[in-house]
Amino acid sequence: MAIDSNIAQSTVDFHGLNQLRYQATQSQDDQQTMRQVAAQFESLFVNMMLKSMRQASLGEGIFDSDQSKMYQDMSDQQLASDLSSRGGLGLQDVIFRQLGGETAAAKQELQAGQAFSIDTVIIRPALGAKVNERIIEQIKEAKPTQPEQVTPSGEKMTFANPQDFVEKLWPYAEQAAEKIGVSPEVILSQAALETGWGQHVLSHADGETSFNLFNIKADNSWTGDFTSKNALEYRNGKALHEASRFRSYESYQQSFDDYVQFLQTQPRYQEALRHTADPEAFVEHLHKAGYATDPQYADKIKRIMNGDTLAQISQEINHG
């Protein structure tokens, strides 16, 4: 027996869940129907956990918007549904037993007017034993994440934390810094601000990374690949989300190389390049030349550049 479409659509509220449970206990084809109900219960539960996890994590920075949150919610719902359809995380069997293990007792509960709630599920000993760190870790692993990025040598590169970000990109930053006469710390500070220490590198619609560490836009002179994103821009003192195109590369090496070429070939950045001996002056002139519209852009880079995190990591690298 298939679940009524109206009932299936009502799983977003607890009244609908109670109807599902009641239908499962009344069905002549108990086993099949209760399996379907259990799968829907699990799908809802996983979606709630994903939503809670996202609320507890950092946002996407300048690229966050109501539209992106809406699509993220849709993605989480689809992920929860897919996980459930592929066998789930182990909750289905427990819910199935709760629904049909003692059918008479289950019916009695409903006749007495006891509605189903998430609290009821969580405090049941059998189900509670399943909702543990193992389940949470499985959900975390199933969450959409930044794709693993590949270096020119084919080595996959991801960034676990700020130290990992600096250590892996330090060789590229050193090469770029030598070409324009600044310290590697200055370049990495800007990249850290633009990407959240590598956690929010721009990606394409298919999830492939752009390798763009400096969020350089794809203007009319750019003939390479690009990705389109809504970026936060400041116009007349107001923050606005604007659709923009950003350059895309095949590696982080290309990102650093293009950053150097971008500064060296743009007339507006020549004043900044004349102050490379003074890191703070260099950053301030980059900002004045219009590298970013955020009025606090230079100050944010300087806070990272002069902060304990970068200082400690660079010291370990230089004296390691």
C-alpha cells in the first residue's frame, strides 16, 4: 500500500507525522507502509540536524544572500531525502520497530490522543541510543563541502585551518612576493581575508573550484574561464549584493601568477607597488586604488597581517 500523497506532503509538521504513523498502524500491508513511513521520519530528522549544523557554522561571507540560503535549504532537503532512500543512517530500522513492534500498543497510544513529536522520538531509549556521535559524524561527512582542490602536480589540496592554509600556500606566496617586492605574509593576509582562510574559495555551479584566492574579477580584458557570483559591494556607504564575474584558474599557482600580473599591468596599482617596503602602506594604497569597495578592507588585512595567528605560523615556517 502506497502512502497517500496528501499525507506524504504533510511530513513537515508533527500533525502530519502523527497521521503517517496512524496510517502505518492501520494499513493492511503493514510492513511496506511502515517502512515508507520510517524513511520519511528519518528524512525529516536528518534535514533538521543539517539545518541546526548550518546555523551553528559560519556563513559564506560576502557571497551570502537570501537566495543562496534558500537554495542551500533545498540542497539540504534533497540530501536528506537521498540519504534516506539509500538506506539512511540506521534510524529507519529503529523507527520501524517503534511503529510496528507492538501494533496494538501503538494503536492504543494513538486512540488515547498521544501525538507523535520529535521529543518523543529522541527520549525513547532505543532511538536515543542511535542518535549519537556516530550518526552526527556520518551526517557531517554527507554534507556538501568545498571540493578538493588540485595542485599542478595533481596533489589534492584542502585547508583544515589557518595554519594548514598558510603552510600549503607559503611556497606560492614566496614566489609572488619576490616578484613584486613584498613579504609573503602580506599576500597571504589578503588571500585569507578574501577566502576565509581558504574555506570559501569561489566555485562553479557544478562545485568545481575556481582557485581564485584574491577574488579578481573577470573584466572585458579577461579571456579565460570565469564563475558568476553575487558579491557584497559598497556603494555610497550602502552594502549591496551585485552579480559579478570572477576569474577562474586551473591551479593555485595560476592564481598567484595572475595576482602579480594584475597588479603590475594595472596603472592604478603602481602607487601601491612603490610602497612594497612598507606592508601597511602597500595595503592602504591597494585599497585607495579601488581593489575592494569595503571601507574597512585595508584595516581587515592589516589585522590579519599583524595578528598572532599569522605571526606564529610564519615564524614556525621560517625557523622550522
